[in-house]
Amino acid sequence: MIRILLVDDQALLCEVLKTWLEVEEDFEVAGVAHNGEEAIVQVEKLRPDIILMDIDMPKMNGIEATELITERFPQVKVIFLSAHDDDMYLGKSLRAGAKGYLLKNTTAEELAEKIRSVYSDNSQSPSLPVDKETISTIQKQLEDLVQTYQAKFQEQLEAAQASLNKISVVDIDPSYDRRISELETVTKKSWESLRSEVLNVQNQFSEANRNLDSQLTRQLLNLKQEMDSRLNTALADWSRQRAALQEWAVQRDEIRNVSEDFESTYRNELMTMVNPLRASVKDLDRQLRIMRNGLISAIIVATMSLSFAGWLFLFNLKDNGNSARQSMEKLESSQR
């Protein structure tokens, strides 16, 4: 987890930066300060890893605060987040001990990338924001400087030539030697000044070029390591998936063979059991049909028998009634 301290006199900007940074899983905003003095107190109290420092602040500016912080807390790394797009402020910030310099119009992605780059950089050299634009700027400054001193030297040379053209062989000014000596002195100083400025710019250009090469080399190395790590992870995942697929294929073939063996082994046995059962069911069904037909016939016969018996009963009952009536009539007639 990268602990970050925000130092800026604009509270709204601090809130915006805090919102940006808290989105990242590996960032933690440890605290906020609004001037250089508060920043020193917060650093001593919180011991952050990274400080996002503004330059123009009341009481103590960011340059002074950075000098004291880098002297007292060398493990803390400062990144300037400034509105000044000027090489002068860049030079002051780097001389104060800052490890990076960004403009306030930078994006959230660029800010997060810069913080991670500075945090992972264990070197003591500042992280110069050198790129093609910076190199072009330094080259342009060098060319302008050479052209300026070349123009000055050309003016002095033309003035000296004009002075020499005015001097005749007969009429020689007694101050000629002195003027020539003064011209040589001025020319020598001009060349020495030009040489010093050229060497200074050349040193800056060389330093920027070395830092650019170092950063490019480090970034390429980090990129290579990251790509190797991702490639190894992808290869490991692919190997695991391939092994899992091969194992699944083997299990599938084994299951298929077992199922085929089971089907071929137990199908005949199952059919052997099913066929007699099927024949028994057919036989039972035939017997049930016979029994049903017999039962229907028996019911019909029983019904007919009951109907015939009832008819006989009624017939006998009618005959008995007639006989009884006749007997009663005979008895009555005999009594008379």
C-alpha cells in the first residue's frame, strides 16, 4: 500500500486528488496539508511514502518545504504537482530533492503511473520528466544561445574591421594598440562566456539524455519483466487448463468405455429378465381376459337364473292363491 500526503493550499483540488487516488487499490491518502509548515508536521506524524507537493503556498512554499523534508526524511519521495510550465521551476524542484514534476492539468492515469514509478524507483537520482519535447527544448535553447553569441561576435568583429579600415599606414592612432588589446579582451571574454554557456547547456543536455536513457532502459526492463510475468502466468494457466482438459478427456473416455461395457454386459441380462416377465404379463393378460369373459358369462347365467326363479316363484304363488280361493269357495258352498 502506497501512503500519500497531499500538500496544496487549494482545498477543492485536494479533494479532487483524494477522489482520484482512493479509486486505486494500492493507494492510501494518509493526510492533507495546506502549506509547507503543515506538510513538515504531517510528514513527521504520518511518515508517508509519497508527497504530492504544490509550489506556491502561504507561510512556506513547496521548494523550501521539500528541502527540509528531503534532508530530515530522505526515505520520503516528493513529486511536485504545479501549474508552472517553466524549466526554471523544474530545476528548482529537482535541486530541492524532488523525484518528479507534473503539471496540474495531468490526467488521473498519468498521476497514478508517476506515483507508482517514483515509489518503485529505489535510485537516489531525481526522476526527470525528460522526453522528446524536453530534449527539443534544450536543443533549441542551445541553438539560440549559439546564434546570439555568434551575432554579438560578428558585430564586434565588424566594428573592429571598420576601425582597422579607418587607420592608415601613415596616420596611426597612438591608442591603436590599446584598442586592439581591449578588443581582444572583449572577444576573449565573449568566447569564454559563450564556451561556458555552451558547456552548461551541453551538460544539461547530456544529463537529460542520460536520464532519458536510464528511464527508457528501466521502463523497458520493467515492461519486459511485467510481460515475462504475464506470459509465465498465462502459460501456467494454459498448462493447468490443458492438463485439466486432458484429464477430463481421459475420464470421459473411461466413462464412455465403462458405459459401453455396462451396456454390452447388462443389456442381454436385462433382456433375459424382461422377456420372461413380458411373456408372463402376456399370459396373465390372456388369463385375465378368460376370467373376465367367464365372469361375464357367470353373471349373465346368474341373472337369468334369478329371473327364472323369480318368475317360478311368482307363478307358484299365483297358483297357490287360486287354489286357496277355490278351496274357500268350496267350503262356503258346503256349509250352505
